[in-house]
Amino acid sequence: MAAAPTTLPAEAAELAAGHQLGSLQGTFTPKRLNRALFALYIFTTINLLALFVIPGLVFLWWLRRTPDFSRRQAAKRLHLFENGLIVHPESGDGRVVVRWDSVRLYQDITRKIINGIPTTTEYVYSAVGPGRDHATITHFYEGPETWGPHMQQAVLRAQGPAALESVLAGETVNFGDLSLSGTGLTARAKGLLPWSEVREIRVAAGRILVAGPGGSGAWCSTAVSDIANLHVFLAVAEHLRGHRPTA
């Protein structure tokens, strides 16, 4: 991982030990503005406060949510461990602890296009644990192209074997809008497609496309953001498609 492990604060270390998260893999800090953008925000704030007080105050309140203008926000951290994560949510206080072996992880990666030109990419990962454990982790933290795939692979290692074993034992494993069983792949809007008829499963433009028998169109198209534990789903589905188990 790009971010090197660091020494944990006492409270985070206590949480990690209590939840048996194992060794620290990496720590990520909030993303900072570049100098030009920082200067622009200062200039905008001063002018708005001078000319339009209420809009200026609203803009200043918005700036206080960024690490460049808030020590509280700047002190937040995303810690990734062998068996889970600890994160300060972007909004609010406190820390959230989630283990890889029990989380349902959703990802939503959106590339913004303005006037036909690709600009920024927004990353939103929702980590839903058992009970009330829930965290939304975004590009608020540096390195989403690093910590995002790391989380998905960690969940795959922790849950992939058990998910495959469940299917081979005759159970149906639910991943949100799509489910897998020994019989085939089930989409909520389409029903069941037997493994013998599944020609291809691929990810493109933020969607999971499943090709069925005949024709050139997809049998179903499901948003990646509607699938829990994406890498587990893809790995188990490809195994089942290749081996075509029977229920």
C-alpha cells in the first residue's frame, strides 16, 4: 500500500485490540487543497463576507468542513488493518470499526464530465457492519485508488471462500440486486439465469453486465453501487460459471 503504517493513537489502538483487527496495514489522512485553490477560497470568502454577508457565512461554514480550514477535520484518519478498519467519518465525531469478515461493502465511483471533458472522480464506499456499525468513506481521504481496491481485496480474502462454500452446499448467497446459487445467477428484475446460459459477466461504466444466450445485448445490467462485496461476487460468479455446479 502507498500509505505506510504509522503509530496509532491510544484510543484507536484500544479499539483495534478489542475487535482483534490484527496488524496495521496503512493510514490515510484527509486530502488537502493545492495552494492555488486554497488561495482562491480565501479570496472568495473575504469578498463574499464584504459584499454579501449571508452567502459569505454559508461559504465559510462549508469551508469549515474541509481539513484545510478545520483542525478537527484535519485530525481525522482512515486506518486499515489485517482484519478490518477504523475510520473517522467525514461528517460527525467518533470512530467506526468494521471487520472484513462481517462487512457488506458497497462502492460508487463516479467520473464527472463537464462539457464533454472528464474532470474529477468521486469515490464513495459504504461499509455496513452488523448492528449499527456503518461508515461512508469517500475521497475526503487521500488515495482512494489505493485504499478502495485494498478494502475490496481484504473482503474477498475474508469472505470469498465461505461464500463459495455456501453455494456449493446448496445455499443461495445474496449480494444485493444479484444472487448466486448452484442453479444460476438471479437478478431481482429478471429472475433466474442458469449457469449453462451465462455467457459472460463483466464490469463496464459502473455497471455489471450479464450476457445470456443469443443476441448482442446484456441479459441484465446492474449498477455496481447496488452490489455488496463486489469482488466476492465477481470471483464466486466466475468460478460457478466455469464449473457450472448443479443444485
